[in-house]
Amino acid sequence: MLFLEFNFIPKLHLESIFQSSFLKMPNRKVVKFFFDVISPYSYFGFEGITRHRSVWKTPIQMKPFYFAGVVKHSENPGLPLRVPIKEKYMHKDLLFSAQYWGIPFRLPKDYTNMMLNTSSIVPQRILVASQLRDNALMEDVARALWHRFYAYGKPIFTKSQVAEVLRDLHVKNSEELLMMSDSAEVKNILRENTDEAIGNGCFGAPWMHITDNHGKVLQTVFGSDRLPQVADFLAEPFKGPMREKKQNA
Ligand SMILES: N[C@@H](CCC(=O)N[C@@H](CS)C(=O)NCC(=O)O)C(=O)O
């Protein structure tokens, strides 16, 4: 009898713990945000989502990927800059959107040509190398690259151009970071991030996956302008541009 009682009490206790903590635990989602510094809409999405980090409980994973790889794989012929009437609209829309997000922005000289004919492989690999050191460093570098390009019209696509950004940010051992960006590890991560997006139907940037806490993709999302829907899906607040959070002025 004593044995039975002894057995019974801990069982009940365990059940109640299980019910209160595991069964009622919210099924926490995760947002993966795929971006490339060649993509100006990635800049807006990057600002929007990182500003919302302060008001969301949902974890956000930042994923530098290679936009040219996405475009090639998806055989996307619809890049707005390739269609003159969309190009004209996009130039205006970029300024309009930058104003909304409170981002200093003007179109660098020869913008369309540069966007269509320049590779972002160097800065993207440097972002991956920075992220291996520290995600906050990666975000600072990404923001500084975009700021240099859109606020000052200075290019950001070669090693020496990125090195200047690292120097301005006073990044420690920046030479090591530049060397690391050529490593197989970094190249593989960039490829894996790109393949992960492509494997889920990606054709453009920015791109997001909303996953469950086991990594299963519940929703894929294209565009910086989809953050209100993302917030709604996560049952999180959408607070607009949160311009008070802007870091580059
Ligand atoms: N409406 C989207 C536009 C995003 C966009 O046009 N991204 C470009 C790269 S910067 C792209 O991936 N375009 C591919 C396409 O439109 O098919 C937004 O506001 O973010």
C-alpha cells in the first residue's frame, strides 16, 4: 500500500509538470531572414526586422545568402531592373521606401548597370565570416556596407572596399576576417544558406522562412513589405518603421 501510494504521488506530480510546462508551452516559431547587400530591399527588410527584435519574442536568425545564385537557379527573368518601366518605378520606390524606414538613401551613379553587373560574393562571404565570430558584428558590417553605398555612393564589392568599412568600424583583427572569408567553411555556409532558401522556392530577396521549433518551414515570404503579415502570423506586434531605432543617420 505504502509502495503504491509512493508510486502514485510522483506520477501525478510528473503529469502535472508535463501538462503545465510542455503541453501548454507555446509552439515557438523562428524567423530566418535571408539577405544580400546587393539587394536594396534586403536593406529595408533587414532594418525592419532587426528593429522589431526589441518588441518580438520570436527568435530571428539572420542568413546572408548569394542573390545571384538564387536568380540563376530560379531562372527569374523578372528582375525589376531588367524591365525599363519597372526600373523607373523601382528607382522612385526605393527612395519612397527609404524615407519610410528613415534610411539615408540616394541612388549611386550608374545604379542599374552596377546592380546588374556586379557580384556581391566578396561582401557576402565577409558577412558569413563576421557572423562566425559574432552575429552582432555581422549586422554592424552589413549595415555599414549598405550605409557606405547608399548614403555616400561608394562601392562595397571588392576586398579593399570592404576592408575600409571594417577599418572604419574598428573591427579587431580585420585581416584575419578577410582571410577567413576565403575559407572553405565560409564558402560552404554561404552555399548552404543559399541552397536552403532555393530549396524552399526562393526567387528573390529579401526572403524569409517562418519555421516551427523543429525547423519545419511553415511559411515562406518574399519582400521587406511583408513584415506586417509576418508579424501577424507570429502573433507579434507590427510597429511600423520604428524610426527612433535607426542606427545610421
Ligand atoms: N516588394 C518587395 C520587392 C523586393 C524586390 O523587388 N527585391 C528584388 C531584389 S532587390 C528581387 O528579388 N526581385 C525579384 C523579383 O521581383 O522577381 C519589397 O518591398 O521588398
